[in-house]
Amino acid sequence: MKITIDSKIFQHAPALRLGCVLLEGIVNDGPESNALLKKLRNIVQETQHSFSLDTLTEVPFVSRWRSVYRSFGAKPSDYRSSIENLIRMVLNGRELSHISTLVDLYNFLSLKYKLPVGGEDVDEIIGEMRLTVAEGTEPPVKLLGSQQPEPPFMGEIVYRDDEGIICRCFNWREAARTSLQKSTKNAIIVMEAIDPEEYATLDVALDGLMTLSGHFLGGTMKRVVLTKDSPSVDFSFVATVSPEQAEMVKYG
């Protein structure tokens, strides 16, 4: 599997670092984990005590993402980064419903480290995965929770593969076609940092992802961070990490 960041993306997010973890051979359809759900409940409560809907847009990491969205023509009140949207859900008292262990895990990590986190089923991705700029001529895509397919607008930042869009407006909403399911055996998880202040947090969050994935999901892992100077990776050449090795990683 190959992932590439288009050079045009760095006009909108010059400091972007994209943390990627490829999970292979995971068991994602097991029973709910009480230990993981407890972690998720605790971080939800912590989030509710730490933020307010009245001042959320003034929080630095939220404000940074809103600026990026404005830069490519997305109105932040209509299109929100996944981390802002997740925090708003929590503050509004909406339950983070259990979809699968992996989704519980990445929701926990996203709230804990205040970074957008997303995932796709690798077996549903066609060809190369790219973070790029939409031309506005791409076919409509059915998003999670939407009834009708919708096309991206020209200039919109999107994740796509050789068949079409897999996530609209950077990390706003994912396509149903490649979404994570309980049946998912192989997944790619991405975390996005857009400011140097977030780089250390990104590294710790990636450590946490590998540790928790190894513990709760099994399988093997491959990890890489893409940057402006290193914007592409072919995972065929990335070293594999076992669950035992991942368990040795400490995270905050």
C-alpha cells in the first residue's frame, strides 16, 4: 500500500505531519472491551470538564484547523475538522456509540491528544491513497450518515484512492465505501498535526495507537510519519512491528 501527500496541500498546511499506522491481521469483531470503554468514558468526562461550546472556537488547536479549512474555501461552521466535531459531540452529550474496538480506540486517542484521527479499511482501498486537492469533477461520494452521494467542490482537500473520494474536507467526513467495520482485518489509521507544537504529541499518540492496538486487536503494525520533505511511503518497505514489540512502547 502506498500513501502520498500532494505538494499543493502544503500551501494550506505548511507544517503538516501525517502519522500513519498500517494494522494488518487485526481482530476487530470481538466483544466490547470493558477496559477500553472505561478509558473512553474517562476521557469523555475529562473533555466535558475541559472545554465549553461557548469558547471552543478560541481553543488554539481548533482555531488552527478552522483557518486551514477557510484557506481552501470550506466554511468552518459547515465543515468542521474531525477533532472539533468529536469534542462538540461530547459537549452536547451525544454518546460515542460502539462501532468496533478500533473505532473506540481511535476516538479515545483523538480526545486524549486533541488530534484528528481517522481510519480506512485497507481491503476496500483501490490503488494508491492520496491526500490531494479536488478538481471538482470527481464523482459524487456517499458519506457516512448521508442519504445521497455528494461531490467535492473544486479546491477541496480530500483523501482519495484510484476509484474516488474516501474522506471529504481534509478529515471532516469519511466515505461509506472504505469505512471501518467490525469485519475489518486490515486498516490504515492516520493522525494529522498541523503545527510544530503538536509534533511531540503526535509521536506520543502514535506510540499509544501501536501499544493499544497490539493489546486489544493483535495483528502486526507498520508506522511512518509523512512530511513536506518526505511526502510519500510504500508500506512494502516499512518494518513490521509485532504486538509484543508494541507493548514495550510507553505512552502518556
